[in-house]
Amino acid sequence: MIDDPVTARRLRDAMPVFTALATCLLVLAIGAILSLGRDVLMPITLAVLLSFVLAPAVRGLQRRRLPRSLAVLVVVLATFAGLGGLGLMIANEASQLASDLPRYTVTMREKIGALRAQAGGGATLERLFQAVQDLSQDLQPPEAAKPRGGPADAEKPMLVEVREPKAGLLSTLGSVVAPVLHPLATVGLILLFTLFFLAQREDLRNRAIRLAGSGDLRATTAAMDDAVARLSRFFLAQAGLNLAFGVVVAAGLWLIGVPSPVLWGVLAGILRFVPYIGAVIGMAFPLLVAAAVDPGWSMLIATVVLFAVVEPIAGHVVEPLLYGHSTGLSPVAVILAATLWTFLWGPVGLVLATPITVCLVVLGRHVERLSFLDVMLGDRPALAPSEIFYQRMLAGDPLEAIDKARQVLKERELATYYDEIALGGLRLAQNDRASGALAADRQQAVGQAIETVVTTLGAMPVSKGAAAMRSAETEAAVAALGPDRAATAIVRRPEDLAPAWRGQAPVLIVAARGPFDVAAAGMLAQVLGRHGLQARTTSQDALNRGERPDMEGVALVCLSYIEPISTSHIRLAARLARRANPGVRVMVAVWRERDPAGRDRLRRATSADILVTTITDALDAALRLSGAGETREAPRRAA
């Protein structure tokens, strides 16, 4: 322990710098380990992902009373046999394509010449076409040597070839066997680890739970089982979809007449594991071959049409039905992951980037210690919906909040949105105001931004129906809101109201001091008006200035507080309301979450007839008080 206070303070000030340096060193160390250990870590990663895909098949064989070890052996050997056959087919297709390439370069050179003539011989296009022609010439095999004796041959320099001495038998064997042994060793490691992971699945799960270090064994086990099940379903569905995509592409290219359709189909299916850019890369190669093979343009156009039809169907129709529209990753995370893993592990890393990142995000959502992975890589918003609302008010960007609210209100009622999102943002603003973090001018700016949102949403036409395209933020907001309550579907018609509630504005809402209390009162008045109960608002500041509202026709007075100053102040306000209009009912709205016992104590302390903490509670109470008989329900949304 350091006794010198100055040294201790300097160490505390320097601690963030040390933490940042340690984090950078840790990231660099992990990157170095992944790069240097790629020959071992890459097969392990492939085996883990393959075990996720094969686990359902193993469980299916076990349910048919096949022993665990035999089920694992059958599934793994069948899978690797299929992959081996596919590899041989790809090798044959690639060799055939390589032998046909010289013939295709002639057609490509003719097309380039025609395009150059049509382009008018521009300098830039001229250089581009010349570069492509040079590349085509380089792809051609060298012509047979002509007999010497011509005048041109006399000017050519003599070619000198330096030959190394013949290598020994061991060197020759090494040069032949070494390129074959490395892939075989990699495949062997993948096979071995896959067998081990499938055979020891429960033991590995228990060790992972132990490493997670959770005190709640039941919750951690359920979370890990859920994560593994979700990953297995996701990878199996993705593998099946990409396999079908590759088969359809290969069949389409075969019908079109593009050479080596099996090769391009397999390549398209594999590259489709990479979101956003995988389909584009998989389409580029058959497009180039189609342009080189066909003297015209019909084959190229047909190939473009094939991918333009198949990819949207797979991405926007089949994918959402199988495992949802999104992989759960943010677009930035996908691009960064693809770049990083390609740098570390090459082309294999590009294919593995998305599955590895999905695994990390799922672990981050289920293991508390790894929650930062979900924040960094997941597509779910890092802030709660109410925090996002308040942040936009602080940034002076109410239009963005209005746009997101429109999407939410297509599936949820306005009262629900105000309760769970807008009032939550108001409470955050009130906390900053109470702590002195918000200056007076900032309070006014935030209050005006909130007022803009409330006014715009109140004037917005109501239309219900699921949004065609919902952002991840909207998805999270709708999930956080939960279902609408029954009161939000009730609309009072004039003949439904009790006689005392048939005035022009039977509800008077009195807001406490401050711009945030005024905004909350405006939200309540707006919701009540949408349900057939017209309301008007005033503020405590206006009452203090001597402005007295007209109490004629008022059946309910609502005293609105985000944070009450004192119970005696509320009790005095309730007494004055009853004195101004005998027989009026008094509702106290405290927009804070409280337990039922605490609400009951506060209601008695303030002498209120009703105490509510949400706009939906206030709406429900007002609807019950205003009824002249049986409550009628009517659809609020426009057809």
C-alpha cells in the first residue's frame, strides 16, 4: 500500500493509460498467437463449427438406439467422404477449365478490340484495353519455336538457360510429398478434433460452464445449452441453404452453357457464408468466364439474370423463414471480422469470419463475463430504448427519434411507447437535472426537443401493420415494449360517457415545475384525447402566476410529477382542486416505478383518489371513471 497521497493520486490518474496499453498488448498477443498457430488453430476452429452442424445428426442416430461412439463415427466418416468426393469433382472441373483457358482468350481479345473501337480510342480506355490484352496474351501457352535463319532471328539475343544439377532421390521425394502432406495433415486434424468434440460434447460443455465461473449453475447450464442449440440450428440451416444455393447456381450455369458449372456452384455456395460481399465475389468468376466463352453477350446477360433472381430469393425469402433475416451481427462487425480473419488465416479465414463472430456474439449474450463481445459485435443496440431516446434529445435530433417512433407505432400503441420509452427518457433527464449535470439552457433545449416529438406523434395519422423493413434498433424497441394492455384498445364515444364527463375537456392535467413535467403532462393529454377523453393542461408555474383554469365541466384533475417535491405539496394541491370544484376526482401521477405497497402508501399520504405510475394506468383509470355503463371497444387503427 502506498502511503504518499501524491503518488497514489498520480497512479490513479495514470491507471486508464496502463489499462489501455495492457489491452493493446493483449490484442497484439492474441493476434500473434492466431497468426503463428494457424496450422493448429484453424483445424480446431473448423472442427468446432463442423461439430455444431453435425450434432443434430448424431442426436438423431442416438434416438434410434445407435451407440454414441458409433453414431459419431458414422456421421463424421459419411461427411468427410462426401466432402472428399466433392473435392475430387472440383479438382476435375478446375483442371478442365485450365486446359480450356487458352481458347477463351481469343474470344476475349476480339471483344476487347470491339469495345475499344466503340469507345473511340480514349486514352484511359486504351490503356485499360491494352492491359487486358497483355494479360490475355500472358495466359496463352508459348508458341512453338520457329526455325532459325530469318533476318528477324538474327537480331534476337541468344537465350541462355542455367540448369541446376539433378537432385537426389530424397530431395525429389521431399519436393513431391511435402505439398501433399500438409493438406492431408490438416484434414486429419479436422477429422480427429471433430470426432473428439462430438464424442465429448457434454464434458466440454461442463468445462465451459466451469470456466464461465457462474454461481448459478442452473442458469449457466441453461444458457450454454441454449447457445449451443441456437448455434447448431443456425449453422445447419445456413449450411443447408448455401448447399441448395450452390446446386441451383450450378444447374442454372449448366443450362446456360457456362463451362465448369459445378466449380462455380461450389464456389458460390462456400462464399455465401460471407455476408454482403460473398455473393458478389461468387458471381464475379462465372461472369468473367461467360464473357470470355460467348462471342456475343447472351451468356453473360443470362448469368447476371440467374444471380439477380436466385440471390434475392435466398436472402430475402428463404433466409428469414429458416433462421431470421439477420445473423445477429452488425454490418461493421462483419466487415471488420472478414478483414481481420482474412489477414490472419487467408481465404479460409474469410469463409470462417462470420461463423466465428456469430459464436462470439452468442457467448457474449449468455455469459456475463463476455457481454462486451455482444456490445462490440452484435447488431442489438448498445443502449436501452429509453437511453437512445434521451441521447437523441441531448443531441438535438428529434427527427431521428420521430422516425424510429413511427416504425414502433406500426406495431404498438402510443401509450405503450410513451410508458416504456419516452417516460424512461424523461426520467433520465430529470435525474441529470436533479444532479446538476444539465444546465438551465440545456434543460430548455431538451424540453423543446421532447415537445417536438410529442407534438409530431400526436398529429401523426395512426396506421397499424408490421413495418416492411425494421432496423435492429426497432426490433429491440418492440421486443422491450412487450404487448399492449387492454385499455389501449378502448375508445370512448360521446354516448358512452357519464354525464359529468361530457364537457368540452373533462380532464385537467396540472404539470409540476420544469420542462420535463410539462412534456409528461402533454403525453398524457394526448393519449386521453385519442381514446375519447379530451384533456387540457396547465402548469404549476402558471398557477403560481395567478392564472386560474376554468373548472367548469372538469370531472378529473390529474396532478403530474416526474419526481414529487413533497407529499404535503401534493396534498395541498389536491385540497385546492376539490375546493375549486366539489365532487371532482383527483388523480396523482408519479412517473416512477414503485411497488404496489409503496404506491398505496403514497396515495394515502397525498389524499388522492387514484395514484398511477404509467400513462396506461392513468388511461385505464380514466376510462373506468368515465363509463356510463358497459365499456365498448372499438378499433383505434385506420383500416
